[in-house]
Amino acid sequence: MTVLNYVESNRKAEDAIYNQKLLAGEGWLYTIEPGQVLRILDLEGNQAVDTLFFDGDHPSDHYSAVNTIQRQKNIYLSTGSVLVSESRKELVEIIADTCGRHDTLGGSCSAQSNTVRYSHDTLPMHNCRDTYMLQLAKYGENLTKRDLSPNVNFFMNVPVTPDGGLKFDDGVSSPGKYVEMKAIHRTTVLISNCPQLNNPCNAYNPTPIQLLIWDR
């Protein structure tokens, strides 16, 4: 089930219409139009970027991990993967990837999951679900916590064990790795640049990412 489909992009940062650094723990909510290309750049390596997608015109129709996995017959994402919604609408296609594999199963961290996975004293620690909720409260017209679904974890390494369990292992990315996706339909993207300090996916050191958008 391993995907290692490396494809480099010829897009240049100076040609981007949007270019923003997102610090660890920060969130981002943005709508990309059909044909636009979004690059998520892992600046320092092994950062986990928890990401959700919504139909930009009908936001209740959100990304479906089940439909996406079923469509591509693989639990990992890489170049050529098409991410689809609950209605099976094609939202975005990964068109370049220098990391080679991205997680669909690990989910986003929350106060509750932190206490279960780690210890009760992690309850007040900042987490991705809180970041999602803050972004929806500030900018998420027609989006509520009911619209939060299982997400993509770009750059995150979550192998499946022989008995069907999940492991949170050291990341497989490195500084300067990126993934690019092209919007097939108008798509709203919600990102939490993960602040997690308790598992090795980001070497226990959350770091910034860069977000770039091109018109084509």
C-alpha cells in the first residue's frame, strides 16, 4: 500500500499570486478556484499539515477519506491522487509531490485524543481541532463543527501495523519538500499547521510551512 510517486513542479515562487508563511499552531481558510494550484511547502522538514477540503459552493459536501481511499485503492496520497467529497465530487488532484506519501487515517489531534494517546496533563495543550474551530468561528461562513471530518495529514507518517493498528512514526519529509494540488472544482481549504509536541511525526518540534497559489 506504499505510495512513492515523486513528481517535481516547474512553478516558480515569484510567479505565485499568493505566498504566505504559516507558523506552527496557526490555521488557514481559503477558497481556490478551478484550475488554481496550491503548494504546501514543508520548510524545515517533518511537519504535519492537517488539511480539510470543502465544495466551495456547497460546503456541507466535504472531503471524504473513505471515498478517496476507495477510488484510488490506496490509503496513502501522492501524485495522481484525486481527493473527492461525500457526494464523490472531484475537489482537487495532487499534480506534484516531492515527499511521496501522505496520511489519510491518523486524523487531527484534539484535547480529548491527546489525553487518550499521551496523558491527562496534555488536555490544555493547543491542538488541531481547536485551530479548525477558531478558523471556522472567524471566517467559516456556513461551516460549523459538524462539518469537520477525517482529514488529510500532509507529510505525516502513520504506518498501518500487521494487525491493522496505526503507528505515529518519524516523518518521511525533509526541508523543502512540497505537495501541489490543482483545484478541479471551486474548493475551500482548511489547514491546521499542527502544534503537536507529543509524537515523533514532526520530531517533537512543530515548524512553519509556506503556502503558495498560482492561477494555473
